[in-house]
Amino acid sequence: MFKLDRTAHSSGKITDFKKESDNYKNMNLLQSGEVFAYLQSVSYNYSINQPLKMDRTVFSVR
């Protein structure tokens, strides 16, 4: 049976989260949207200039 290696990750400290949020605190809605789009493109592995499209053929109306 496999065991989880708990030394590889940690939950962090409250002070670490505060330092991370300082970068985004003063952004307006457009800037934070750009950051969100970039992070989403990195996590789902697609180009920021060519976002993924939803296949709408599944939702066709008869």
C-alpha cells in the first residue's frame, strides 16, 4: 500500500498568504482578470492568445 509523503508539501502560514495577496490587492478588475486568464492558461496548458472553445454541438436544440 502506498503512503502519502507529507514532507513534500506544507499548508503554509498565515503570514505567507498575506505576502502573496499584497501583489493583487491594488489591482483593478481588468488587471485581475488578465492575471486570472494567464493562470488559467498555464494550469490548463493552452496558449493565452488562443483560449479553448466549448464544443456547442452537444447542446443543439431539435
